Amino acid sequence: MSILNKKPERDPGAAEAVAGDELLVTGGHTFSSLTDKVSGIVEKKTPQQWYLLFAMAVSGLMVLLGSIGWLVWEGTGIWGLNNPVGWGWAIVNFVFWVGIGHAGTLISAILFLLRQQWRTAINRFAEAMTIFAVICALMFPGIHVGRVWLAYYMFPIPNQMLIWPNFRSPLLWDIFAVVTYFTVSTLFWYVGLIPDLATLRDRAKNLRKKVLGLFALGWRGGNRQWQHYEKAYLMLAGLATPLVLSVHSVVATDFATSLIPGWHTTIFPPYFVAGAVFSGFGMVMTLALIARKIYGLQDIITLNHLEKMNKIILVTGSMVGYSYIMEFFIAWYSGNEFEYFAFINRALGPYAWAYWIMFLCNVITPQIFWFKKLRRSIPVMFVASIFVNIGMWFERFVITVTSLSRDFLPSSWDYYTPSIWDMLTFIGSFGLFFTFFLLFLRFLPMVALAEVKGTLPEADPHNYHKEGGDK
Amino acid sequence: MAQIFPQWTNKAPFVVLAGVGFSLVVVVGLVWYYASPWNTDVGYRPIQPVPYSHKLHANIDSLSLDCRFCHTGVETSPVAGIPPTQTCMNCHNMIKADSDKLALVRESLKSGTPIAWVRVHKSPDYVYFDHSAHLTAGVGCASCHGRIDEMEVVAQAKPLSMGWCLECHRNPDDHLRPAGEITNMNWTPGANQAEFAKKQKQFLDIQAPITDCTGCHR
């Protein structure tokens, strides 16, 4: 057996090497076994579950396209909108999807700056999830007036009507915030992918080698390239960090700058950001648990990783719960009877069912993560993460619909009921999301290989001349 | 390791990026110019059922009829109005009563079916436009319709686009004239136009024209 075919083994002394920390990657993986593992996912035969899921996702996408087609043909009358409730599920879904997108940047940028190395196991697909969620989100403002051919109004393009975007409108800030977010997230994701694409390229042949080579931008892994690369990555992380806070703050101003009771509150921006990170982690958790199971990534995304994510879910969930309660306090403390009514109406009015679903899912559910046993139980966290997603959707529903349906003037009150097309559009947006996501899993390395390798003891330059590793 | 791509590909991304950027600007520019009513609508000159000549009837060197002789509603209603056949026949039962060109007019009078004139100046149904408001403020016919008195067959002279409307709504001073000159096709602003416009606005107590969306889209 030649030395080239010999499977490298971990140096027994190296396990303790990373500054006394426990290893992030379990299962005795080495550089080359990690490469084989992660690259193998896209190189080997696709598991049958993937085809099943992809068929479902594409069916959902077709439902979405059908619903949008019918919307364009017939107009927003197919939705359940009525006179006081002019913002229905389209806006609810927009905020929901933008919120989902927050986990990616938080994991990739903020945790990067804070040197939380455990992020490396999940950052690649959390970023991918961000991008696809933001695509789903951006779709809704595009279709929500039913006139998709006027979507260009959102951009400052010269036109014969002399119409320019209104800079006093938070809806315009939205476009800038979300598009910036999308651009920076995509750049960040792509920059992170370059070394891994090069790894795949070097393992590929023929056309596949050329295509991967095109996107690897000539990466050779030289010392100088790494220096530039890490600087670029650091700068992008710095750029992306304020975006984590700004995007959902701006989305919150869509509501907060209006005068509708229940919307017009200063707590909205931070409260939205906490909720966004909360929902984003819920979604990352759901996806991570499924992908980890199907692709056998238990060594890379370990229970320790999942436990850390559950802690973040607990923290942000508690922040969201605090906001809910604080809103009530301020509504009472303000002495404003409309504000007071808006919140009593939320909890006890015709939408009380939605409010309490939201409250149970978002405030009560994460509290189970105070217990270590539950924090480390896969079935528990899977169910909890789905509850988080449901709860956060209902949060947006409660905020948008309850305030609009009962505003200042009782004679204009009306109850909003979604139509079948509202529901199909929402279900369809999941089809769009999962179509993208499954394609990503199929064709790109779903774990940031180069970064995960950086957390192995062998990546430490001093590893081999430490005690126990005399090489 | 052998290179996968030749060296010139180093430059390719920049060329592609620059090309995409340039094409975007060009496409926006082309649409902005060629798809605007300046290009698509100005000069629209449909064939009318009767060869009626505004040049003959309205020009100062010819018959010099006032616009309001036929378009009677222009000062009092949103629409200027197309004259009924009877208006034509007021004169033409005496003058050129046997002209071949007027055969359709006579037939229309006999049968009671109006002549199907083809509309030249169209505004979309989501635009609220009122002729009387503009005339009362002192905007002359020629400001929007051009020199109708020089047209054998009426053509659209201005784009009637939203941007074109807004240009005047934002700065109407050059287009205001004394009430007596409203239908005068030969009127041109004098040297003291700015002063006149100021006085006119004070006199009529008109505010700046509406530029809110709801001014026209009600």
C-alpha cells in the first residue's frame, strides 16, 4: 500500500490541542476525511429523499407561479383584503421571510467577529437560507399590489411620468435596506464559497472542472491569496454586521412610522430584530436537523452546536416575550385610550386565537431550553423549532391584521379572513424557498469546509511541536 | 497543475461587468426615450371622416373663427366638446351647400346619426382633467394643443404625458395669459410675463397648481 492511499489518521495527542476546548468536530475527522465527507455529498449519488423533497418543492413552486399568475390576471380581489385591512398576508409573509433571513448574517458576520468558531458548521447553509428567504421576501412587495409590471416604481429609474421613489416613505427605505442586505449576504456567501469551490474543482474532471473553476475565480490556496481573502472576509463581516440590525429595524418602521395604534411604538425596531433572529434560528434549526440526518453530518453539526443554537433561541425568544409584555405595559402607561384598546383587542378581541398561538409558540416554547436535557434532545428541538416558525408567522399576522381591522373609528371595523389564494401563495413561497435550498444542497458544499478545517487541532501551527506531538 | 483557463480570462469578469453595467444604462435610456409619449404619441394624426380643415376655419389669415364657436363647453365643463352636425350646417346650408366634401355632413343631418370624428387628444380614464379649470386659470388652447390653426388635419402636438403635465404644474408662469387671449393662437408671452403671471395669480386667487397624486388621480 503506497503512502498516498493510506488513510491519514489523527495524531492521538492532537485531540487536546485546541486551547483546552472540546473539539468542534467529532468522529476523529481529519482534513482529508472532512473533504471527502462534504465534497462527497455533491459528487456522489443523490439520496432518494432528495428527489422526493425536490418534487414536493417544485410542486410548491408551481402552486406559487399559478397563484401569482391568477393574481396578475385578476388583481388583488382574489385575496381576502377588505377596506380597513389593506395589508394582508402578502405583507405578513414579507416580514416573515425577511425575518427568517436574519439568522444567516448573524451567524456569518456577528459570530465571526465574536470569534465563535462553532458557527463554521452551520454558517454556509444558514447564509444560503438567508439568501433564499430574502428572495422569497422580496417577491411579496413585488406582487402585493397585483400589478407586477409596475414593480420598477420601487427603483429610481428615469421615466416620462417624472415619478421618483418617495424618500419620506419607509416602504422605500425597505427596498434599499432589503436589497442592500441581499447584495451583501450574497457577496458574503460567495466569498466564503470560493475556497470550497476550488476544493471541488480540484476533485472534478472535464466540464465540471471548468464550471467549478469559473466560479472558483482561480483560487489556488496560496499564502497571499489567503491573506487577501481573510481581509476581504473580515471587511464583509464588518459591513454585514450593521445590516443585521438595520434591515429589520427598517421593516419595523413600515409599521412604526404610521399612526395606527399598536404600530406606532418606538419598541418596534429592536423588538423586530430580536424576533427576526429568533425566527431565523428556528428555521436554521429545522433545516439543520433534516439535512444532518439525511446527509449523515452528525460529526460536523454536533449536539454541542445544536445546543448553542438552542441557547440563542432561548435568549431571543425571551427578548421577544419581554417585548410583548412591555408593549402591554406601555399601552397602559401611555394613558392613550386608543393604544390601550389596541392591545386589549389583540389579546381578547376577535383575533385572540392568533394572539395566544403567537404567545404560546414564541414565549412559552423556548423556555423549555432552560433544561439541558431538553436542549440536547433532537426530537424536542425539532418540534420546538417548528413551533418557533409558526409563532413568528403569527406574530406578523397579529401585528398587521389586528391593528388594521380595528382602528380609531368603530364604523370602519371589519374582520379579515384570508382567501384560498392567500394561503396558496404562502404555501407556494415555501416551494420557492425549498427549490432553491435543495438545489443548493445538491450542487454546493453545504458546510464551510475551509473554515471547519480551521477549527481542527491540526490547523494550529503549533500543533505538531506541542507536547505529545513530537513531529 | 495545468491551468484550466487561458490567461485572457483574467480580464473577462471586468469586461463582463462593465458590459452588463453599460447595457443596463443603454436599455434604460432607450426605453426612457423611445417608449415615452414624446416619441410614441406626438404627431398622431388619424384620418377623419370629413376633411375638415382647422387651418381654413381658424387661421387668422383665413376665416378666423374662435375655437369656442364650435368647442362650446371648453370654458364651463371638463370637456371642450365636439360640435354637433347642426353647428356645421349653420353655415354650410348656405355656404358651399353642394360641396362633395360635405356629403357626409349633410347625410348626418338627414339621418340624425352623428359624424364619427376620431379623437386625437386622449387622456387615460384614470386621469381627471378639466378644461374649464385650465382656461379659468389662464392657460391658452395652444399651450397644450399647439398651433391647431396651422393644421389641415389635426395632429397631437404635445406628448400629454404625466411628466409633461407636471412640468407645467410645477412652473406654470410661462403658460398663463390674459382671459381675452385664451383662444388666440398667435399670442406670445411678452417681456413682462413674469410680472403678469404673478399679478394674474393674485388676481384670480389661484394657488400653485396641484402636484399631489390626487390632483389628477382621484
